[in-house]
Amino acid sequence: MKIALDSKYKSLADSLEQMNYQIVPLHSRESVHGVLYHSTFDKEFLNGINNTVVNSINDQGVLIIDIKDKSPQDIDNILRRRLYTSIF
């Protein structure tokens, strides 16, 4: 599964790669299954997300996940179940 994530989250990217996720840059134009951001530190997120999401939409949609207070296992569960209840 391909996930977009800012390169400043190297530790998280490494953990997700060990779970067989492919990590691409946050503002990539590649088709992805999920876009990960941190609501506290990524204030510019909403400015750049449009390109990622618009170019990433597929028949399953794209999950936009706030990684704040989430472990790699939490993120894995959200992505595998394709279920995320709130962005706030």
C-alpha cells in the first residue's frame, strides 16, 4: 500500500516500511491509499494537500490521517480497515 508522508517523519516512515508500506513524499503526485500529516506541526498541510489528494483519488478513495498521538500500529489498523472516524 502506498502512503504519502512528509520526509521529516523518518522514524514513522521506517516503521511503516517495515510493515510493507511504500512511502512517497507528502506532496507527490503519485496515486496513494493514504495521506499522513500531523495536525500540530503541519500547518502548511492544507495548502499542499490538494495536489496530493486530487491526483491520488482512486476507486477506494484516499484516507487522510492525522498522525498526532498515533503509533505505527494505530496507523496500520486504520489503513487496513479503511476506517477513520474523525479528523478533529
